[in-house]
Amino acid sequence: MKKLKDILYRVAVETVYGSTDIAINDLVFDSRKVTKSDVFIALKGTLVDAHQYIPSVIDNGATVVVCEDLPKEINDQIVNIQVKDTKEALAVMADNYYGNPSQHLKLIGITGTNGKTTIATLLYNLFNKLGYKVGLLSTVKVLVDTQEFPATHTTPDSLTINHYLKQMIDNGITHCFMEVSSHGIHQKRTKGLFFTGGIFTNLTHDHLDYHSSFADYRDVKKSFFDDLPKSAFALVNIDDKNGSVMLQNTEAKKYTYALKTLADYKAKILENQLNGLLLTINNHELWSKLIGAFNAYNLLAIYATADLLKIDPLENLRLLSELESVSGRFQYLISDIGITAIVDYAHTPDALKNVLETINTIRTHNEKVITVVGCGGDRDKAKRPKMAHIATELSNQAIFTSDNPRTEDPQSIIDEMEVGVEPQNFKKFISILDRKQAIKTASAMAEKGDILLIAGKGHEAYQEIDGERTHFDDYEVITETLKELQK
């Protein structure tokens, strides 16, 4: 049992009713999970304010309540602690509860719109190849050395983060690479964590259903760098105009990477082909199995991070050349009849544009590019027409279909996409509501040498319709479909 007073270290407490010199069992923010001697932290969410559950958690045995608004009638059998922000208090308390695990390994946070999963996963793979015991907290999965756990959010809640970090410490892990989302930063899930370094990839149109404006989205990302300690490094893509913004107020050591401008870490693409990239990094030549300019940025960020973590440059380059693409990130296969299919998580206008421009750069133009794309429901509606415009502008043929409609009408989403199609491109698209049928139709339209892009869901192995998830894997579907065509 831990003492409450120790768990409250560094928490900005405003008022306390009762003694903090008591033993507590667990920290809980889900009122349904409260048991005897637990501390209940009442969070204010966008849909539910957990303060309303304080009476029921006391009935279920909670002995401590941490809240922003004190109850009108104080129960003197309970320790009531008032704080300004329960989300931040939860993060700091979780860090204390698990013994401040982020201070006992090298934790690197990666933030930005695109590239987070690729950089975090490939850094994990690189350090694994170097012989280190490594952890990964990503959109795709959580890895504690080689033990795998499913991921539920890009950035998990504070208790989950610290629970995994504690597991990592117990397993002798020395480095952990973590995706840090704007939602996670805004909801204070990363407060209290001690980062050895932070990486900024880029900033494009995304999550404006959640953030009030692009400036707000940018400033939330910036706050992650503002909070880095002096001992940390801040590594930013300076080709992105927001890269310099991230560095404005950070106390961390500042480093930059770029393909187009002067930077501490500079790359130049020499060859960009469907089987890989030839580039130079700080004048060292590198051949990579990864494809496209966006992956040149990812490789450069990985090289720079490993270099800042004192990895030998030549060993760094050697292992970079061995890295394979991440599941659902420009993951491709070539059928026996010569059709190339690419599955990519591109679910923002900028990501879709990057992937299609990459394909158009490395194709011969004697073949067709056929794109299957949809947009998620209950998410930023402003990007729907933009995605459709990009798909029809940069493909020979586009098929608009369902992504994860969630609670929205799938046809309405497609209707909103179609608004973005320019008149000259009207003949270049069709709409097929059923995603599996859309992929099958694209495959049937393809001939030898053609390129199919299945965009939007990438690594996801489900489709969410009316709030219910059913198994659906783009890579599985396209693999089976192309096999069927070969019979």
C-alpha cells in the first residue's frame, strides 16, 4: 500500500479536507472500477463530468476523492482534495504511483501530424537490432521488449502509460519510443513524464474536429516542447514552417533536420524508386527499402535521434538500410500478373498528397493509378472535399468509399467528399459504399503494371459502423482479391 501524501508530490493542490497520511490502494478515474481504499479522480470530459459520480464511488469504498469542484456537503469520512485541473493531477499522481518510471529510462516522444508511427516503430526496430531492450508506445501496438499488447489510443491515458513504463523498467528496458498525439497533450496525459527527447515531424490539416483552430492545434503541439527539461533534446523538421515555432520557448537543446534547407541533419534524395530510396544523410550514402520523400524525412529523423542518443554513425547507417516498412505505411505487394497494390494509413489531405505524389514520381506513366479512399465519420468534415480533390487530381481513377463511418451515415460522408471534385475530374471517380466491393472493383479495373492505392485505414484491422467494430483489414482484402483475379 502506498501513502497518499507521497502520491500527491508535485500536484498543485488547492484545498485538502482530511489527512493525506493514509494508505491508499489504487488510482481510478473510471467510477465503475472503484474498490475499497481507492483514490477516485473526477475528470471533466467533453461528454461526461465524472464529478456526478462522487456519491456512488464513496458507496463503493473510495476513501479519497480528487476533484475540481468540491461537493456541496463534505463527507468527513473521506479525504477530499481540490485541484485546479484533475487531468494534470491524474498524470502527476500516476507518475508518482508507479515510481516515476520515465526517469529511469530514455523516453523519446514523437509528435506531428504524419510520420509518428513510422518513426517510433523504426526507432524501436533500430535499437532492438543494436541489442538494446526497447519499449514502444504507438498507435499500432505497445511493446515491452518483445511482449506485445494491443493499442487503444495514439497516446494512452496517464495510468496506462505509467503502468507500461513501470513494466518496461521491471524488464530492464533502457529506451522507449512513444507517439505523442495532440489529444494526449491537450488532455494532459503526458504531464509528469520525463522525456529525454522530443521529435517534431510536420503539421498539416487534421483533428480540427477536436481543436478549435489550426493555431490551437499547433500551439498544443508546441506545449509539448515548452515542457521539455533542459537536459532533453528537441529535434524538429525545419522544412515545415511550424518547426521553428516548436523551438521558440523550449529549454531543451535544439536540433533541426531538413531536405530543403540548412539544418544540423541534412538529407538529399539521389534516387526514388518503387523498390527503395537512395539518399545521402550528412554526406553519407544510404540505400533504404522505404519509398518516397516522406520516408526520407522519417529516415533522417531516425538517424538524427539515434545520433543524439550516441549511436555510432556508421552502425546507425548500416542498420537504417535494413529497416522494413511499418504495417499499413506504404505497405505494398505485387501480384503474379504485375499489379502493384499499396496500403497506406493516409487519412489526411497532406498524407494522401504525399503518397500519390510519391507514386507519380516513381511511376513510368504508362500505367494507371487507381485510388480507393474514404473519410472517417465523427471527425473533421473540412478535410473530406480536400481528400476527394487530391484523389481525383493525382490519380487516373478514384473510388470513394466508406472508411470508418462510426455514427455517421456513410453516404453523407461520400456526398461531402464529392463536393471537392473539380468539373474536369468528374469522369475520374465513382462511389461504392461497401469498402470490400470498392477494393474488388479497383482490382478488376487494374491491368498489368497498374498501381492500386488503398488509402485511409492502413494497419487497422477493423471497420467501425454504427459504433460497432467488425474485422476488416485492407491488406488482407487486397491480397485475397488479387489472388482471386489470378485464378
